Amino acid sequence: MMKISRPLGRGSFGFVSLAVSQPNDESILDLPSLVAIKSAEVYQLHSFQKECNLHAILHDSPHILRCFGSFISEKNGVLIYNMVLEYASGGSLADTIRTSGLPDYRVRWYTRGLLKGLSHIHKLGYVHCDIKPHNILLVGGMSLSSLNTRRTMLTQETVKIADFGQTKKAGKMGTDDGQQDGGLRGSPLFMAPESVLHQEYEPYSDTWAVGCTVLQMITGKPAWKCDSETETCAILYQIGFTEKVPEIPSWVSEEGRDFLRKCLVRDPKSRWSTDMLLSHPFVSSRVMMREAMKKELRFG
């Protein structure tokens, strides 16, 4: 059905490959020419089924990575479960942060797209639980100049939220998704205080992770100061059992600092919701973002 081109990445779940769809297969006529295949062995079946189901529920948003279905293959006598996903040609936000400094307008653009996707997830009654740059993918986006008209056509990457392996129903503390009570979800550097302290995961926990992600986009570094020698338990202790919040550098714009303060509040009930954040000046001024993008293309 599809020809694997090259590997894209590997994680605890399995691996992701770039694949080329075959145009002579009538069953996949609507499939793009390039797709990503997320694969894992049979012991990951429950997780894969859950993620496929969530894609079907959450798909109706341009800021959720598309899933085209799943299939089973065999390799060396082992059953492999595969999800066919939209290919993010721009890579992950983590890749972008590593390879280049992000100008202000791009931070605002990516943040707005992330908030739109999360708003959709929250309205449907779910919590992502693992928002971080690695799970935010960039699809499309380019600048093209016409030699005839000398006009510049501008398009920016579309932010897509991916990886729903940790996602849960809001308000539920039970084992409806197969995760035992008391288990930590997500990545330590992006966990909210209430998640570490009480294993509480609600929409406002995603808001905290948004703050950590935006701060990393702005500074190029994790929200919490750490290095390869820092143990996970030390990070979790700082998040859950102290009164600290991530430090916001003084050189960040006033709008940026105010936005981050609305996210990085230790009291979860005092954090802004995703819909409230979408009205914040940091992400609501689309005219400003468009003008900044034009300036970068003209002089960058």
C-alpha cells in the first residue's frame, strides 16, 4: 500500500517513518503523496487503539494532526501496528527551536495556533496532558515570489498538535484510558504543580504547559533551569513542592511577560483558559504578525 522512504524519529512508543503512498491503490485515493507512519509492536496495541480513537474524535480542527487510519503489518514474524498520519514537512517545534532563534512574530503565530488546537480539545472535554515542543508539529509554509508581478505570496506554517498517548477525559480520575490512578502523565519539564502534587490533569494543566513551551520558544532554553546532570526527581520537587515559577527574563516584551504570567500561575484556578489567552494582545494582533513577517522576508 505504501513504500517506506526513510526514518523520521524514534521514541518510547516505537518509531516514525516517512512513506510514499501508491497512486494505483484505489482505497487511498484521498491520501497525500507523502505521509508519516507511526509504528509499534503488538504490546502497544491498547495505546495505539486509544490514540486512533482520539484522532477520530478530535480531528475536526486544522490544528490537530490528521490521522488517515491504521493497518497491521508483519516484520520478522512480529505484528506491527501502524497509524497513517499527516506528514509535517516543517518538523517539530523542538527542531525549529534547536536550529534557529525564533523571531517575535513566529513565537506569537505558533502560540496562537497551539491555543486554537487546545481550545478545540478542551471544548470536546479532553486534556492533552503532554504539551511540549516535540508534540507540536509544523505543516506547510513558504514564501514565493512571482517573477512576473514581483509580488510576494506569504504563507506561514500551520501548527498541529500531535501525540495523544497521554490524553484523558477532563474531570475523570479513573482508569477509563488504561492508566492507573497515581501515575504521572507527560514530561517533567512541562508538568503543572497540581499534576506533580496531586496527579491532577485538567485543561488548566495544559495552560501551564503552554507557558513553559512559549518561554522555551522565546529563550531557546527549557523553562526550568537544568542540565544533563539534573535528576528528574529534583525537577519534580521544584515544580510540586516549592513556591517557585519559571523565571521570565527582563528583556521579554511586556506583552510576552504578561501572557506568560497568565499561564505560569501556581494556583490552577487563577490561570487563564485557552479561550481567554486567545484574546490576549500577545497573540491577538494578527496585523502586527503579518507586518513583522513581511519585514523579515524583505530584509532577512
